[in-house]
Amino acid sequence: MNFRLKTSKETGEILKSLQNSTGLTWNILSRIAVSLSLNDPEQPPTVKDTSGVDIHRNAMTGDYDYVYKALIRQHAGYHVKEEDYFPDLFNKHLERGILLLEGEYRLAGNYEKLLKNLCKNEIR
């Protein structure tokens, strides 16, 4: 069982930028990003670049790993094996979601508006 994932270089840079802009830690940003990705009914694309940040599973999902696993299985529409869930499927959702989150942040213009939009579920 693999407990580490490597983001793409771009995702690593976006996480750092959003962390600096919002004050939220990268793991909170990552959790929000995965949630945004799960709103898209299509399966996320394969991650080819893994030259970014190295993240441990427990730091990423914490006590809610089983919740993320259930959500990702539900989204996939089939019983996802443990070795397919993390890091592969989780990382796919993280990669797609972080781009969505960055876009939402840019559209909102600031941290406060981003949070309001996320809470109201006014995601584009």
C-alpha cells in the first residue's frame, strides 16, 4: 500500500501560491480542490508529471481518509481497489481540483469572496 503521492510541478506551485494568498495550509487547500473535482461528473485525466510536492496520505486526508475514499469510489461508479485509490485516483482529483480552485480564486479576486462563493456553492 502506497502512502505517498507526488503532485505535478504546476500543482505544487499553485498550492504554494494559494497558501501565500489565502493563509490556508496546503492540506486544507488540497481537500477543497479534491471536493471541487468531485463536482465534475467526468473522470479526471491521468497525471503524467510527478515532479512536484511529495505528500503523505495521512497529512492529506487525516482522520477523514475513509470519507474521501467513499466519495471517490462513488464518483468513479465502481468499487475502487485500495491500490487504485491512493495515490492514483486521489492525485487525479487533486490535480484537476487545484486548477479549478485557482480559477475560482482568480475569479473571486480575494480570499473572502472565494470563501463566500465556496460556501454558497457558486462555483462556475
